[in-house]
Amino acid sequence: DAGVTQSPTHLIKTRGQQVTLRCSPKSGHDTVSWYQQALGQGPQFIFQYYEEEERQRGNFPDRFSGHQFPNYSSELNVNALLLGDSALYLCASSIQGAGGFYTFGSGTRLTVV
Amino acid sequence: GQQLNQSPQSMFIQEGEDVSMNCTSSSIFNTWLWYKQDPGEGPVLLIALYKAGELTSNGRLTAQFGITRKDSFLNISASIPSDVGIYFCARWLQGGSEKLVFGKGTKLTVNP
């Protein structure tokens, strides 16, 4: 049983560019949450998707957007990249209403130069 | 009130030693969660605590929910090299919310 799968594992982008990160949730999970983890910090909640809609959002600007597809997979898009967007982006899946216990993916390491 | 303060920031210990780390907050919470993050991986839930004073074990790990509901500690007994990683405490942002707030973590290094 595959867990949460994220792609790509690493990428490098230039300031001002746009990036799309992808996540496939654990089998049987219907909710996807995205977290940003800067170096030396704990993960910070970006937003959560359920039933193809953004349900909750953390303190992140509109440059961060997402999407959830009918098969529950999700994308995180970041526009107009800044150097400060360099971080590990974690996807976590869960079952809605089941207490919110996540299964995290291994993350995508984004470097903005 | 939402911030979680973890200490120590890092620990260097010898294999076989016991480890203790803690997490505090200025706010009262109903749940404490402890996660471990291995290098290059996402966090994995170790222990969840739901009641003040609750003491819960998971193998060599023991965690307690403080009586004041503002703190929690995690102990690891007889450490082994695979205990290396970053340990995070976390809580739900608000009742019914599925948003997690994490501390900054305690980085553990175990010397064989």
C-alpha cells in the first residue's frame, strides 16, 4: 500500500518563475493538506483541500494556490517565486472527519535562486 | 498564544543514554502530538495525548500531557542510532480544526 507520493523530489527555480508541485494521497484518504517547512523550522500549514475545494487556509499570500482532482490527488502552485519560498513542501493526506491524523509525504525540496 | 516552544533545540548523546525533551505554550490545549522526522522524510506521528496528566508509551518512547495543559514532554530510553532525527511537538490550531501547529523541533544526534 503506497503512502503519500510527491513529485518532483527536488527542483531549482529562478526568482519570478512559477512552480507546480504534485501529491498523490495515501489509498483511502480523501483530504490533502500542504505544509511549508523552512530550514530549521517546523512545518507551517498552507491550505487543505477536500471535495476539490480549498477548505482551510493558513497565513500564506495568494501567490500560493492549489487544486484537488476527482481522484483526490492535489497540486500546489506558487507564482512569482521569491527567495524566501525556498523550503521543503510537504503534502499530507487524511480522511475527512477522522480526527485529522495525517500521513506525510517525503516532500519536495524547492530552491529559488 | 499559538506558538509552541521546544527545548532543547539540539542534543548530542551517546548510544544507550536516555533522552528528555519538552514543549511548552502559553495557551491551554486539549491534544498534544509528538512527531519524528527522519532526514529526507516527512514527519511521522509517534504519540498522541488527549488528557491532562496522561502518560502514554510507544516502545522506548514515553510522553506525558502536563497537568496544566500547557506543556508536554517526550522521553526516549536506551537510545539507539536510528533515534537520530528531529522531534516535533504539535497541536491542532483550534477545536475541530485539522490544521496542525508545530514547534521548531529538537534535533537529536546519537553517537554509536
